[in-house]
Amino acid sequence: MQSFTLKSRSKFWPKCPLDWGVFTVTLVLMPTIYMHEMFTVRPTVWRNAPFFSNFVIYGGLFVFLNIVANFVGLVVTDTRVPDKVMSTVKQSPHWKYCDLCISYVPPRAWHCKVCKVCILKRDHHCLFAGCCVGHFNSRFFIMYLVYVCIGTLYCVISDSIFLINKVDLRFPSVVLKIGFPAFAYLSGVETFTNECFILLFIINLAAFIFVCVLLRFHVRIILNGQVTYDVKSSSSNYDYGKMENVKEVLGCRWYVAWAFPLVSSPLPRSGLEWDTSEEWKLKRQRVTEKSK
Ligand SMILES: [Zn+2]
Ligand SMILES: [Zn+2]
């Protein structure tokens, strides 16, 4: 089996104002929410449960480090079609021509108008990371979603208990406090600090729902050996079976790859050549026949 080492790109900052805005908000929110949960919510909510409070400290740190490290991996990993393989000559029957790169590119590579380059096994352009999700960084993308999902679920539960004890949530003032936080503060209905706590709860709840939907979609297409483009065009030409499809994203050591992004888990392919499902089945049959 070949293994392919990950390369980092030198210019990884977002390319357009929208990406910059979403990227900055994401960078600010991740540590803000972590600090709020650890140093404000946890000591209040779990003060009578020291064992669980300690579990939250270590478990929270593990989840937070995974969120940050997977985000960094997603942003800095180079998943572009390498310049050296860009060619005006078709290198293989499956390769196709990109009008914008003026070059032949591998199958499953698509051009991103924001990144202004073709991306290997391109899935989509991620606003939060300001880059494309493709062959080499899809592992970090999916694990980022998994850990954000776990983190925000915990935050929603602990924030709910925290707010019930701290804020008067009786009707009708609660509508004002949640729906119009600035007005609630300016009219003296609620304090500024409590409105900030309510706002963080709303952000966590919205992030949890959004990430759950996204995670469900991406887990389904990973298991089917698809990328977002394949769903749009209703094709599944690269479905190698669920186990192989998981390896194409998490790598050959998928069973430990989830633990941390620095755990080595080489991908089975370079991203330049892809067998179709039929070709892959034939290759497998030949290997099985030879081994008999
Ligand atoms: Zn291109
Ligand atoms: Zn892109």
C-alpha cells in the first residue's frame, strides 16, 4: 500500500471579505465559548458534583483541542491539484480539461472560483475555514464537525441549567430577553452580563442544530463514496463499499484517526487517479483470484 504525506500550504488565509468575516467570527467564538464554559458555567452548574466537574475539565480540554487542531488541519492542509501534474496533455483517459486552469486535471477534481484553483476530490468551499474541503483535508473537516457537535451539545445542556438558575426566564419578559437582547438590556429588563450569557446559549444552540444537519449529510455521502457534487448530479461512480469509502476519508488507520488530527492515518490514494466502482470491483476480483 502506498502512503501519501500531507503537505501544508503557505498561503492559507481566506481569499475574500465574506470568508474573512466568517473565519474571524469562528476564530473568536471557539476560545470565547470554551473559556465561558470552563470558568463561568462549570463552577456554578457542577459545584455539587466534583467528580463530574473534573470530568468536564479533562473531557472539555480533549474536545476543545480536537476542535482547534482539526480546524488548523482543515485550513493549512494543501489539497490543490499540484502544479507539477497540471498539463496541457491528457495524462490518463479519465482526466478532464479545466477551462479556468487551462490544463487537464484528475478525475473528481473541480475548480473553485474563490480559491482560483482546481481541488483534488473537491467537496465544497467552506466559509468557516476560508478554503476548500478536498481529498487531503476532508478527514479534518468531518472530525471538526464531530467534535463541534459534541462540544455544542454539552454547552446547550450546561448553559440551560446555568441560565435557569441565574436568569428570570418567566413569560413574557423571556421573549424580550431572548428575541431582542439589546432592547432588553437598554430598557433595564436584564443586565448586560446576563444578556451575554443568553447570547452565547443561542449561538451554541444554533451551532449545534446547524452542525448536526451538516454532519448527517456528510456522514451519509462519505459512506456512499460521494462528494457534494455527486449528490447534486445523482452519481455514485466511486462507491467502493462502506468500509473502503471510510478509509478514503479517515485513512487506513481510521480506527485511531478520530482520536486526534496528529495521529498518522495515510490515505489509500494520491487523489490523482480514481478507479470507477466497476474498475475497483474487477481489481478486487483479480486480487482474490490470485490469492486462491
Ligand atoms: Zn481549474
Ligand atoms: Zn475554495
